[in-house]
Amino acid sequence: MTMIEVKDLSKVYGSGETKVIALDSVNLTIEQGQFVAVMGPSGCGKSTLLHLIGGLDRPTTGTVTVEGKDISKMSDTTLTELRRRKMGFIFQFYNLIPVLDAVENTALPLILDGVKPETARIKAKEWLTRNKLEDRGSHRPDELSGGQQQRVAISRAMVADPVIVLADEPTGNLDSRSGDEIASVLRKIVSDWGRTVLMVTHDPRIAAYADRIIFLKDGRIVDDALLSGDNGDNAKRLKEKVEAL
Amino acid sequence: MSVRHALLGLLAQQPRYGYELCAGFTALAGGRENWDVKPAQIYTTLSRMTDSGLVTLANGKNDNSLEKPLYSITLVGMEELMNWFRDSVLEEPHQDAFYLKLMLSLELDEVDAVRLIQIQRTALFQELHRITELRQSLDPQQQLAQILLMDKAVMHLEADVRWLDMIESRLEEVQHQPPPKPYLRPRGRPPSQ
């Protein structure tokens, strides 16, 4: 099933001489249950692509369709609703609330959505347990390591059962060992819990956890590589590329 | 060379039979999928080392005996092994087949260097993905040695990917430079004045 479809998507900032084309007619289809990494040099448009797919920004032209619904034409209210119910966001900086403990931080999106605090806490603890933080529930962010804080942030992103998880440099602020931990949590979100993950990263070892890598350059997709799945399939794709030489 | 010294290392622990040495080497090298050395090669190496006096047969050499040969290390073998430990190991990452391919592609109109880099990068990422999955499937409480070996593979692949990125970003520059050319020495008798 197609989860995300991007058609002729462009984003232009500014106009006239200061005009910057961040994305240039990008086409992309992402299936449900795929773990996709987006790579490319800084300024290539990878974060812009993520923000447009997440409805955090509006395209200049083109469309973004999520589960068959065109989000580029939605009203702000409908879009906010969709983001809250269908999407989970993970950023480089964990954006946890310092005065709340891990359970409260994780439960927050549900409570803001009107879920009873007790129910929200139970769901929050479930996700913290899945992310191996069951004994850290009452710790506040400043009592947790960077990797643990990011796992709280992932739990918070997952608590409302989103179908899509969007991660923007989720390991950018971590050492390589904690980075591996976070990448394997994202891997599990796809492999064990069947969600779709789109992750922007500049780190090859983190991108290697994904099933597919999209390479962007100057706002365009320059390459699209499948890493896993049927090896025969991969060989075929490679062969096609070789023949295109 | 390493196979020979690894066998000496295993024999320095205790005398062993040939099949033990095959299994011992495979385990040490991180499994057959990581470093596939055929038993035939191990036995050839053992017989060469026996001939040169590094290894001896602990249960006597008798071609008619049904008993399997039990190998043990000699004093000369021990000395050879210690020399090996004293030496450092330098690999040769600069003898690179992809580099040759890329350099030749710069001179051939039929081949697109950018595409060459993309194909290589995809292959590296597929390998990186495979190693990452393999590494994830190992148990850090039981298989730390193998994990460290996989880490090395990951780091090398990562470096190769970064190197490709660097080439790609400077491809135009290098395309405008002539690739390394051989210096041809004039042959034959110098032309007469």
C-alpha cells in the first residue's frame, strides 16, 4: 500500500535575486512499512522534503498525498488534526519539557488530545518499556543521557499510534553508540510495529539501518537505492543502473 | 601469510588435529561467510610448515597408520609466531580497484563517472546494511569479539562512502585535470645528430 506520494513537489524561498529553490519537482512514492533514509549534502533540501511531507510547511507547487489524502490543500485545522493523529516527529534536539518526567513527557500528546490522564500514562509506560526505559519513567530529562532523552522523544512520537514517523537527524546530537541505539529503535518501529519511517541523516552508518536511501542534490533526487529485501531484486536494479551507463 | 600464523597461534595453545585447526581458524576469523578458507588450504599449509620445521607431528609420522596426525608447534615455529606478533599489520587501502575504474572512466566518453559513483555507493550501502543487520543479530554478552570485527567492517565501508562523496563533490575539478600518465622512457638508440 502506498503511504506517501509526492508529485512534482517544489519549494521556493524568497523571490527575485534572493530566490532559493530548496526543492525542484521531486517525485517520490513510499510504501507502508518501509524505512527510508534521505541523504545528501547540506542545503540539498532534505529537511525541506521532510517538513513538506509532515505538513510543517506548505509547498510552492506540487502535491503531497498521505494515505490517499492530499495534504497540500488541507486547511490548517484539518492538517493539525492529521499531524496529531497520523504522524510522529523526532528531531535532533529532543524538545522534552524539563519540568516533566519521562512518563509525563511521553503522555503529553495524548493529554493535549483530550485522553484521560490515567489512560495516557498507561500508553506512555507501554512505549517507554518498548524502548527499554521502564525504570526511567520518573526521571526528568536532565537526569537522562542524550540517548535516553531521544528514546523518550521517540516514545512521545509513538504514543498516539502514528502511521508515519518523520525523523530529522535523530542521531545528530549523539555519540556513535547511542546513535546506533536510536537507529535500531527506528528499525524496530518498522520491522516489529509495521510503521513507515522517513529519516533525514548525513551519517552513512545510520542510513544503513534503512531499507531504502534517497539521495538528494540541489533539490532533486539524484539516486534511489534499495538496500534490503529480495537480493535478486537488488541485483536487477544494479544491473539496470549499469546498463544505463 | 595470516592463515599460517593463525594456525601456529592455535598450535601454541596445545597440539591439535587438522579438523580442529580448520574449525578453530573459521571460528577465529568470524565465520565462514566472513573468511572462507578451505580445509585443503589448511592441510597444504600444515604440510608445508611440517616440511620447514615450524610444526611437527606429535604422534609420529607413519604413512600407514590409521591414526590421524596430531600437529604441534616446534621451537622454530614458536619463534616465527613471536616475530609475527612483534610486527605491525598495514593493509593497502590505496590499491583500489574502484579508483582504477574511475580514472579510466574520465577518459572514456562511453562511461559516465557520476553513474559509476552512484552504482558503487549503492553497492557499499547494501553491504553496510547487510553487515549492520548481522551485527544487530549478535549478542553483546556472548559475541563481543565478532561485534568488534563487524564494527571494523562498518567503519571501513563508512569511510569508503565518505570518500565517494568527496570524489563526487570534486568530480568536475578532477575531470579538468589529465589523469596520471606514465613517463615513457625513449627506447632504442638515440637519434643521430
